[in-house]
Amino acid sequence: MSTRSIIPVFFAVDDNYAPNLHVLVESIIAQSNPNKEYHLNFLVENLSEKNKKSFLDRAKSNIKIFITDMTKQSKENNEAFKARDYYTNTIYFRSYIPEMFPQYDKALYLDADMVVNCDIAELFDMEMYDNYALVANCETSNSFPPFKHYIEYYMGFKHPWYFNSGFMVLNTSLLRKEKFQTKFFDLLHKHKFELIPDQDMLNILFRGRCIFLPQVWNKIPLKVDGITDNNVKIVHYNCVFRPWRYDGIDFAHIKYDKIPFEDIFWKHAKNCPAYQELLDIKKNYSDEDKKGDAEMMNNLVLRAVRLTNLPIEQTFAGLYHTGIIRLLR
């Protein structure tokens, strides 16, 4: 029986995100500590046998791979999940982690469109006290005014106290004790969150019970003074900022000829099983595909604007503070 410290990491994935998830997995393995044991847990739906095998083949003496099929859970809650746009039911799988994996007292959840630039075991040395999670501010909402207005007006949060749910160290022991999954599904059935469904819900349920880490732990590809390839911990290539699709960024008021931090992505991509597939995706990413990305982002902006134009009593903040929506305690 192993006496090494165990570092559990979770991902939610289908075939669409498997190629870039391979890069994240490679970045974790490449910087892992041989004296620690890493449990890489894949929560999957619509993942091909080929991709499953490809992930399973990454196992090493200190890297254990576990794949859990979430099709049953997804079908049971499909109507409640209300997936839409580029979201799939996989965004809700992180809510199952505490109850489905009682062997872990802590767990790291990472979105598939990330790359780590450190040994993620560093996170497990951090004290959580009586908090539900270690998180980082949602930088995207700070960078685009319509999303920031939505968070402040519709959700009732002040910056920087709204986090991005793509990076969370979960205090799974405490979440089990306080019946988090029951509270999550209760809220899911009480209110329809239209913009960033799972993230909005997690922010509500974790409110006041999070430790916010510096932005280096969840950095989107925007240039910020003091954060470089050398000191960033985790890069989150979200929205349209994906180096396996684009050479640069030209969106809203942001324009770069080269995607910031993309060298970190390609450094690990070249050593992963999906490298050629990623090159092919970029080579074949058409103008029509890019137009679809632009329309998706525009739709998100328009939805945020519509929700912030509602009367205050119709917003989540209004419904909650007037007691129309009550959270389980």
C-alpha cells in the first residue's frame, strides 16, 4: 500500500474537449513530484473508447488514472441541467465530486481548457480552515463590462468576490458534511440561471466560505503587469482565447497578434498524444468556425445585457433578498 501523499484532480470531458485536455494532463504529469501520488479522475460523457484508452495509457508509477462514466447522472437530470450554447451537461459533473468520491477529503477541479505551470501538489499544502473551496476571481467578468454588470446587478456580487468555477480546490469532507449536493440540486430546480449556470450556482452556495487565491492560479490570456510565463501557475484558455484555434486575439477592445501564455500550452502539447490532432484543428479551423465563436460570444454579451435590464425584483439578487427564493441551510 502506497504511503505517498495523494493528490486527487478531477476533470469533466467529452470528445469535443479531449484533445486540449490531453495538454492539461501532460502539464500535470510533467511537473509531478515522484514522491507524491496523483489521482487523475475523468468524469465523462460521450467520450470515445479511443480517447478513454489514450487517457488510461498516461498512467505511471505515481500517476493513477480513473474514468467514471456520468451518462446515468446526466440522463437523470438532463431537463434540470438546461445545457445550451457551447455548454454541455459536463459543466454540472463537478457538483457530484464530494458524494461520489468519499475517499477524498480535498479535491482539485480543473476545466479542460487549462494548462498548469507548476506542481499542483502545492495547492494541497494550503490551509482551508472552515471554508468550502480555494478559488480565484473570475477575471473574464472584470475584463468585459456586460459580464461585470451582470454579476453586480443580477447576481448581487461585488468584485472581486465572484470566482471562476473552472479552478477550485474543494473541501470535499466539509461539503459532504453540510449536504452540498442536496443544496445544489435544490437551487438548480428553484431558479434558471441563463448566463453561466453552474458557476453562478456555486458562487451562491459557497458565498462567504471561500479563500480567494492570487490571479496567477487562474489566469486568462490577457496581459497584466507582473504576471508572466515565469510566475503564472495556471493558464485558462477560455472563451475565444484558444491557441489550438487562433494565432492571436481580436475581440471587443482586446487585440494581440499572439495569444498570451500560448508558449506554455505548446510546450506541453508537443509531448502529448493529441499534438498532431491539435495542429490539425488549428490548420482546419475555418472562417465559418471563427464566425460561430464570435456569434457565441456576442450571444453571451446580449444575454448579459438583457438580464441586467430586468427590473431588480426579477433578478436573482432581488428574488433572494425578498425571500421569494430561499436556500437550504
